Amino acid sequence: MSRIRFIAIAALLTGGCAQVREITGGPKDEQGPRLVEASPPMGTVRFAGDRFVLRFDERVQVKRPKGGLLVSPPMDPPPVIAVSGAREVTVSWKSELRPNVTYSFAVGEAIADLAEGNAARSLNYVLSTGDAVDSLEIHGTVTHAFTGAAIEDALVLAYEAQDSAAFTQGRPAFITRTDKDGRYALTHLPERDLRIAALKDLNGNYRFDLPAEEIAFASDAVLPSAPSDSTRQPEALRLFQEASAVQRILNSNVTDDRALRIVLALPAERIALRDIAREGGRLTWSEEWSAARDTVLLWPSDTTALGDGRYATSTETGALDTLRYRPMRPMPFVLDVKARGNTGPGQPIRLRASRPLAEVSAEAILLRSDSIEIPFTALRDTSDSRAVLIMAEGEVPQNAALTLLPKALRDIYGGTHDTLRFAAGTAPASASGKLRLTLEGGETLCPCIVELLDARGTVVRRSPNAVSGERLTWVGLDPGNHNLRLIADANGNGRWDTGLWAERRQPERVLLHAEPVNVRAAWDLGITWKLGPE
């Protein structure tokens, strides 16, 4: 008996020396549940019931019982989707179905497998109350009117061609959503003209009735076509937010450097803040406006105890809103300073700090070429409270360097910097590039505004009032990839204008060059941009 027990223990000890591996169940399941049966069957005609049942190949759950199920045409009240068995889902409704209509239930986003939560994407259940299932469709894309970015999860709505008020007051005849690439497909449509629109619906009522909702619409009615019709062009919808009819605050926040940033719906001439709780004191706000005067940075003279106040905001149009001053992160201890070297003889070196400046100590600023000091004058930029101009006496050699000793610049909150060094010499022509751009065609888009953007999306060159056939020349460009943007300035006001639904006015068109433009040092690059028809 003792010998048997000893052998068993030895076997256990030997097994303990084996390599320990994680137990796996094979590749991760990334497939959603598959439909194996529908009752009544998919494509049923002359339907007169109030529910249908879907059965799947695995256990399922309802993930989005309210927002996941989209019905076209919409029902009021909407259907209810619920698990009715381990592998079964029932969709039921109390609404009365309309006669001779094909209904499409997009249930895929609402149903997922129980184990991994994978949705049954692209699953649509279709039935008809008439004698046949409609089979035509309208497909296309929804993109942002200015940036061209694909818009995901926008509603695309279809209306009877003669119903001009349904977009703002009624309900759509058919509906779908865009995917992550901005694509949509309105399917199972009848053969008649429809008007289509897109909507970022903020209150879930399928209507454009809030000023902050983004919209898009086709200018003309659209006739659905067969899915196999390869000649049918996609309907492209350009999403935009209408310009506000009245002045209001679109957004506000406190930057890391302690400026109160306010974005306005309309350009403004002036802005004022009043602490409704503070009495007396010397708190003031210095203004820093964007070029379009629709965004302003307000720098408080004193940042202590600001979070306790409420600030009534107004412009020349009157009172707007009451704001809070609430920083989200600590202010950076070190003052950040950027430098832009002089671009030619007689041009200044420009220093710009991350916060408005209170003091500039010229004796702590050195401009040298090798060991030779170059005389200069330090001037405050009267148009920018954060900038200092270094004006050298005479030509600045290419190897010149600018050194800021500690505390050369001090901001209004007492912040300063450590020793900083910048290249200050005039860059040789061989260090920059040249771009010649010719616009060809696209007469309906011109006159236009042409912009050159760097890799970060900052506009580095801008030419307004450009026309077809004109050659634009930009010199002194930093090497690297750039992008070209064209704005069809229909009203000639020098900026991009959004659309207006009440007047059926589309936003001004924006075209992006198909490929980045690679600017290289010492290169003279010529490009012909063939714009094509609108």
C-alpha cells in the first residue's frame, strides 16, 4: 500500500514540471448570429399581422432595443423588439400598417450573439402589405460639406416629391442610416419620384426642427432605380449646419493656458464679460480674436477665484449667456515660446508665447553669428499681446542664432521659461520650395478661393478671387506634404458659406485635391488642377 502511494505522489511531482499554457478555445468568434428561419418568411406579401419572429443559429440578445431597430417607412409608435426564446427574437407593433407598402426592418444592429456580443449586421427583414415587394433603391454618400469627411450614423430620409413640409413638420416615407464610410442605401422603394435628405437627428423625431441639427438635401427629386442599374450615379449629400439667424454662443471652454475660449455663431465687433457675483475689484479681460471674428480668447488679468464666479456674456447685439470659468487641467508651469525666422532682409524675427506677455527683458536676449553679437531692437507687437519682434540692425547671416536667457519673457501670470535657442538666420532659397498652380475648367466653381494647407491642416497660403486658367505662384514653402482646397465663393464675400433649407440653398462647394502635394526644398513644382464640372 505504501509503495502505491509513493508512485502516485511521484507521478504528480513529475507532472508539475510540465509547461503551463493558457487554455484557449480556438480563434475568437467575430461573426454575428446567422438567421436560419423567419416566420412569416422573408418577403411575405399581403401581410396583415402585427409581428414576425426571427430564429438564429446561436443564443442571442437584444443590445439596442430602442435605437437599434430602424423601420422604413417609420411606424408610430415604433415596434418593440424582444428575445422570445434562447435563439429567437420577436418584433411586434401596435401601429396599423399602410396598404400596398413594402416595409423594411433593419434589425441587425439590435440583435447580437450572447457569447461575444457580435451584431447581426446588415440583417433586414422585408414584408409587403401589397401584392409584391418593391425592389428599387437610391444609394449614395453623406459627407461633411466643408471637410469632405464621411458622416457615420446620419439618417437618410426620403419623402414624396410633392411633400415640401415633411422634412420639418412631418415624417419620412422611407429611412435608413449611413455606415462608417458615409454610404447609404434606401432599398425596397416604389417607382416614383422622391426627395431625399440627411439629418443628424438630436431629438429622435425624424424632423429638422433644432438649429443645431446638421442637414443635407438633394436639390432635385430622385427616381429610384434597380440595384443592377450600373449607369445610376450615387446621390451625394453634403451635410452642413445652418448659420444662426441670431448671435449665440456655440461653444466655450478654458484652455490649458487659462484663456476663456468662446465660439460665436456670427462674427462680432466686441464682447464683454461681467461677473454677476463680484462687486468691485480690478478683474479685466484682454481679447484675442480670430481672423473671422467668430472666435475669441479672453485672457483674465487674475486667475484666482475665477471658478467661483458666473460671467454674463454680451456682444454689441445684446446679452448672450452666462458662462463658468472652469479649467480642466493645471496650467503649464513653463511658458512656451515659438520663433519664426526672418523671411528676408529687413524682416523681423517673431517670437510668440503661449500666454500674453507682461515683460520683455531685451538684455536677456542674445542675437549672434558665431561669437559676434548682432545689434537689435526688441519691440512688442501692438497687434498681438503674445508676440515680440526682434529687429536686427543690418542683414542677419544664415548661421545666426537667437538665445533667450531665463526670464527674458514673462507672461501676465508670472510664468517664464528656461534658456531657449532658435535658428534666426535668413533661410537660403535652397531650403524652401516653389509651387505653381493652374486651375483648368470648372467655370461654374470660379471665382473661387484656393488654399494650401500643411500636414497639420493649417492654411499656409491663400488666394481669393482665383479664376479658371489663372496661374497661382507660391514661394518660400516649407518642404513636406501639403493639401489643396478650393472653395467656390459664389457670393464673392471671401469665405465659405453654409446652406439654408428654407431657401433650398446648398452650401458653397469645397473641392479637395485628390492627392497630397509634396513640396521639396529647391524645387519649382508645377501642377494643373483639372476641376471638372460641378
